[in-house]
Amino acid sequence: MGRFASGKYAKAISDRSGLEFPYTEMVREWNGSFVHMSEYEEKQPQLQPRAKSADPQGLTRARPARTEFGTPLVLRDNPFSTTSSGTSVTVFISNNTDGIDNNPFQTDDAIRFTGVKSATGGVSVDRFKLETTLSANISSSATTISLTDASNFPSSGFIVIEKVDTNGNIVDETIQYTGKSSNDLTGCTRGTASPLYGKTLSNTTAGSHNSGAKVFGSYIITRTNSTTQDAAGGTVTYSFKFSFSLASAASSTDIGGGTLVFAGPVNQRA
């Protein structure tokens, strides 16, 4: 900055523009520059941002994230389709969505059906739901499990045994089996977990179970894909249904099952 002359006619040169202005019209900025009042700029707040601290902790006893239970999915009304003398059942999640994939299930998922209201093609509600009981006590290491009635169960797959411990906690156990002989499930892997939505959930804990405990089975499914063309002429793959195999064939071609039928994990609590 330069200054010259004195008194009321004094002049000053602005540090910003280099122009000459009356000295009495000059002001000093926050950074020490001597400028004309028309050039004055206030200090920008971005030059001294507030210090950023950690986000506040809202909970005094916060828990880490957990793996949520598998969630059942509601199916289309009357979702089951059978064919006469056929063991394969097609399950519709929705009607044909023409290019929109709304099937979250993947091939080899283990699916348990709940909320089935009516038989379809001679396949009873019980055959869809696969519900029975233990016919004998089992230890936590038993690899053969005797059921009251295993006739409707697939030759391999996953089951869940319901159990509530002495403290009232739900400790259902998921078990994989590889064979079936009469009412016995053989080759059992204890305290496991079944696949759902293409993922395997956290393992359960093997435990002892008493005769009469409820047992639920599941079906291993195959995802059914369809294709269509998009606006650009390309191929779009999507799915709105899947299929599974019965232990014995249906008696007729039919569509049924009722409303609010659900498909989901074999163990709905783990």
C-alpha cells in the first residue's frame, strides 16, 4: 500500500485494485489489506469451518448389528399348480410381470409353506405344510431322527424342531438330512441353517429334544426363469415362479392353495 499527501486531501492506493482513493474513504479488511470501502469484503465463513466432532451416541447400551431372521413372502392367491400324475408343483409368486423380476428365491433354497388353506390336485394341506412330531427322544448328537409320519417329507432336505428352553427362550434347531428310511430321517447334520434367498443364515445350536416336539419340513426349490425383449431389442431375464418336487405324485391337474399363503425359511425364528 502506498500513501502520499497529508490532511483532508490525503490519498491512498488500494491494496486490492491498485487504484487511488481519498484516504478518508479507506477501510482495513480482516486480513490487514487497506482497501476502498466499495471494495471491502467480509471474511467468508468457509475459511474457518467449525470443527467436526463425532456423532453423538443416542443409546447408552447400544448393541451391534445382527443378522435378521429370514422373512416369509406372501404368494399369489391360489399359488400352487399341479399336473395329473406329476410330482412337480409350480408355485406362483405373482402373475406374469412381463420383464419385472419379483422372485427373490433362488435355486436350492429350502422353502417352508405356511397359511395353506386348501388342497390342490389331491395334494393335501398337510403335504404342503410338512408338519409332524418326533416319535422318540433325541440327543444333541443323534444323526437319525424318528418322526411320527415322514411319508410326505422329501428324501433329503432341512427340518426344524421347535423348542422353548426353561427360561422361555425360543431355541428351535435346524437340521439337514440326506436320507429317509420309512419314518426315519438319516445322515443328519445338527445345528445347521438352511439357504434362503440364495444365502445361508446363521447356524442354530444342536440340542436334545423330547418325543412329541413339533417338526416342520421344507422343499428344495428350483427357480423358474422367463425371458422377454426390452425396448432396445435386448433380452431380459426375469422370474415370477419356482417349482419343487413332491414325495408322491398329485392326482389331478389343478390350481389352488387359497389366499395369504406364505413361502419362507424352514426355521422362522433363526
